[in-house]
Amino acid sequence: MARNTKRELLEAAARVATNKGIQSLTLEAVAKEAGISKGGLFYHFKTKEDLLLAMVEAFVEVTENRLPRPDDPDAAPGAWPRGFLEACLTKEDAAVGSYSRLSVAVMAAVANDKALLKPLSDRQPDWRAALNDSGIPPVTAHIVRLAADGLWINEILSIPILSDEEREDVIAELRRMTHSNEKREDNSHV
């Protein structure tokens, strides 16, 4: 199997950020963690900012890879918010390795530099439109999306807000909500 150096570097960066703190995330530390020369790292990322931005872009890509295309005529009602929920529950991804670790690293990175949120912010109008047009009441779709975000944040911060059983019950209810195909006249767009 061919080596995926970019993935290895993203995984190494996430490990450095989560194990040693975002302040320890240097190109030298990432190269060392990945077992790659600095020249090999520079081939993929010229600056620390390039690396951090790639981490945010990978985070967005992992999410979007789990979502149906908004223009897919075969998508069942509620497929988009259901896909978003599943993306938020993802632990591992073939492209980036530990999605949980990448999530923690991304949160730490954007806490220090809000400009890194641009790839995520740029997707919000399309995601909002997909939720509004998902075939279930838009308010329900947005509630599912916001709850999924909350479950994701709860997971990566390891805050024991819910017991395992409560968490599974909440996830089951959110999945059920995405199968509702009642359209409401009011609240047609959020």
C-alpha cells in the first residue's frame, strides 16, 4: 500500500496538538512525530498556518464525505441532517485517521486563530440550505444539526453530561426525528 504522507502529517499534527498542546505544534515537532524529514513536511506544508488550515479543511472534508449531495434526487427525506449526525459521531476516518483527535486539534487551533475557521464558515450557507431543503421540517433539521454539534463537542471535550445509555437514547431520538416527513407551513426556512 502506498504511503499517504499528507495523512501521516495531519495525524502527527493532531497527536502533537492533543498530547502536548497547540503551543507545541511546530513544523519541526510534526515532522519528528511523523518520522518524516522537515523537507518532506515542507513539500506538503510551507508554513504552520498551511498545516493548521489543512487540518480544518480535512475536518470539513470528513464531515462532507458523510453527507448526501443536496441535489441528489434519490436522497430520502432527512438524509442530510441524518448524515450530519453520523459525521459528528465519527471516531476514525480513512483520510485522516482519528477524527476525534483531529477535532480536538482543530478546536485548539481555531481558539488561537479565528481566521482558520474560514473553510468551515464558508460551508455554512450551503449546509443551512441543505438543512432547509432536507425534506423534513427545517426547524427539526436545525435542531438535529445543533444537537449533533453538541454531542460532538461533548465527546471531544470528554464532559460526562450524559450517561452512555442517555447518550444512546438521545442519538436514537435524533435519528427518529430525521425520519419525520411532516412538512409544516410555518418555519419553512430558518
